Amino acid sequence: MAIGQSVLTSRDRAVLAELEALVRETYQLWDQVWVGFSWRNYTFDHVMRVRNLARTIAGHEGGDLRVLEFAATLHDITKSYDGEILMRDGKRVLDADGFWINEKIPPARQNRVTILYEQLGLSETVHHYSGSQIARALLQEYGYDENFCAATREIILAHLKPLPTSTPAALALYDADTIDANIGLPAFYRNVRITLHRMEQDFARRGESLDEHLAHHLREFLSSYLQERIVPWIDGKRTDFLGRLTTGSGRAIAEDRLRSLVEDVQAIIDELTDYDSQIERGRLAIVRRFVEQRVNPSLTEEIDYLATEWAQQVSPTPGALALIDRYREEIAGER
């Protein structure tokens, strides 16, 4: 199988479907819901969004779409092993490339991926390295030749830090991975989830209920959160992340997402003046849903719910419907 071709064969599609199911299954082998900045159902959604966006970027940049499909599907296959960052003598433990080493969280159950992880001796390796080795082994099991396996491995290796020799497909995956976690509506949703998780921890330590607090102070929370946290957070993304992107297409998408997010957040803030109506039918109602649905949610499922059941129940405002549409576009990697 030549790595230069970009057209997926019917067998490629069948294998990718199996690998996608394997990735989804693998993330459910751990019982921990929250680790670091991610919850259990976040990672699969993230992988699918990154694959969609990487495909879009590579399409503009001339990357090999065929090998990219496999690399993007498998790039975070070992992410669930990552626990808290290892510390020694008060300092973060780094690997030879300067990446933080995480404590290993063992899975509660086993499958092909976890068995390979142990067989290949991948403990105390960063997930871009362990994932690249697992991907190579899986593709070898499916009978892909060494050139194809090596190309997939190299793309996954570069998704945290591209090399001067990285291919356009590798740069597309790196940019897509960076954008999804940091820039745009999915990143905003992630910020909501992380913020509320930390608040839950703080309230639990004090023996108080976050749900009870929000029942009485939701408007005040949304006002302060949006204006005092999210507005400067967006500004920080512009300075901290745009310069890291490696492709013209990736930068253009990121800049477009930032522009749209600024407009969307300002529109949500403006709705606070008509709070009683907008918290039920407007953009504010969407944010309220994100705040309240905190038990291991899936962004894809949340947006599907809002676009169907919720939209039928409440007759959303045009602004709310437009926000849902933009979420769907970004999830699909279309913008």
C-alpha cells in the first residue's frame, strides 16, 4: 500500500470503522471520570473533532488524507493512561524531549490496546510516543505494510510537537489538535466544564452544594464568568496559541473561530439584560445547559439534543439556533 495515495479503499474504511470502535471502547476501560483537564467522555469526542478538522486543513495544504485518517483516529489512543504530572523534588519530571511525564493510571478492564501497551513496555512514556507505537502495532495486525505503518507513527509522534521534517498531514493534525482544545466553541465548552468541575470540588470541600448555589445565583455566576473569565481567556488564546500553528489554513480557521467566538460571547453577555426570556430560549439557555449537565457529558450528544428535542420544546431564538449551527460546523471541522 503506497503512502502517497489519498483515496481510502473500501478495506481502509472497514478497518477505520473497527479502529474507531476500538478507540471508543478503550476510553471506557477506565472508571475515573475526571483526570487533569479532561473527563472520560471528552476524549473520544475530541478525537473525532480533531480528525474532521485535520482532514479539512490537510485538504487545503496537500496532506496525505489516507494516512491522516488512521493517524488522527489513533493519535490519543493511550491518553487515558495519563494521570497527574509526575513530580520529583518539587519539579515536573520531563522526558528526553522536554514533555511532562504523567503518572500511569491502570485500566480497570483490558482490551487489545491495553494488552499491547504492556507488551511494548510503554509505561512512563508520553501519549504521543505510546500512541504511535500502539498505532503501528495495530496496523501491522491488519496487514498494512511498514511504509504505511511508519508514516502513521510519524504523524502521531508529531501531534504534540512537529518536527522540521514533518509532512503536511502531520502539521494538519498538530494544528487541528491545538485548535480543538484551545480555540473556538468546543474549547469554550471545555472551559465551562473545567470551571464547573473545579467549583464542584471547592463546594464539596466546604460541605456545600454547587447545584443549590447555582439555583439561587445562576445569573450572577453567568455574568461574572462570561465577562471576567471568558473575555480575557479569548484574548489570551490569540496571543498564546495562534503563533504556534504551523499551516496557513490552520491559522485562518483559528482566526475565524476567534472572531466568531468574540461575537458569540458578546451576544450572550448582551442577553443578560433580558435574562428571564433568554435563559429559556436564547444563547444563554445553551450555556445554562452546559452548566447543568455535568455528569460525564458528550458535546456531540449535547448539541444533538439542543438541535432536536430542546428546539422542539422551547422554540429557540434565531441567535440560539445560529449558535447551535456554528457548534455543529466546528464539530464537523467545516470551519
